[in-house]
Amino acid sequence: MPSSYQRCVFTEGQLDLPPGYEDRTLNVFKPLDPAGAVINVSRDALNEGEALAAYIDRQLAQLAKLLKGWKEESRQPVMLGQQASAGESITASYLRDGKRIYQQQAVFALDDSLVLVITQSKTAALDNGDRTAFSALLQSYAQTNK
């Protein structure tokens, strides 16, 4: 494999992508309990020269325009994994098919371009158990060697 290829590792295996591809994958983890929270892991990119806070401001403005009933409840610093990568946590809700969806997101810039977004969402208000589970999930993060 030429060194310009990018290794993409996922649950079922791995692929070596040729040059010219960017990872925009989305992982969705559905709970066995229908009342449980769904976990999403997605990837994005900062615009050239963009700081993480500006990226989050831009994304939140888009969500406020696109999602009916958008309510941002809190925005605070959060850490990711043992490496203690700094990011921001956003707690919010919105309406989907007339029902309120509650979520918390944690957003991190892993380098000067890659953004990792981890989201927990469900149709009931997030409780202390949800918040504890989300915190443990973030703390469990370990970067893989590509």
C-alpha cells in the first residue's frame, strides 16, 4: 500500500482508501432498551484557520435554522479520554414529528482540521444516569493508530 493511502478502521474490518478521500463516517449505536439513549459518533472538518469555538458557533446557528423548536440549554468545557483533549459540551433539544428530542453533544478538534462529534439523544429528558453514562463514554476514548 502506498504511504499516501488512508487506513479506515471500522467494526467489521478496515479499508485502505486511495488519495482524495475524507472521512465523514457516522456511527450510530442503538440501545437494546427502546427508552435508552442513541449514541452517534460523526466526523467533520474545521474550515481553514477556524477555531473549534467558531466551528461550534457556526454549527449551532445552522441547527437553530434547520431544526424546529431548537433550544440550546447549556454549553460548557468538556474533556475527551485519557489524553484530555479539550472540547465543548452542548445540551439542547428540538422537535421531530411533534415530539421533543433531548440531546447532549461533545465536540472536539482532534487536530487542526478533524472534528469529532459524539452525541447522546433520546425522546425523554436526559437524567443523571444518562449524563453519567455519557461522561464515562467520553472518558473511555482512546485514539487508534492509523
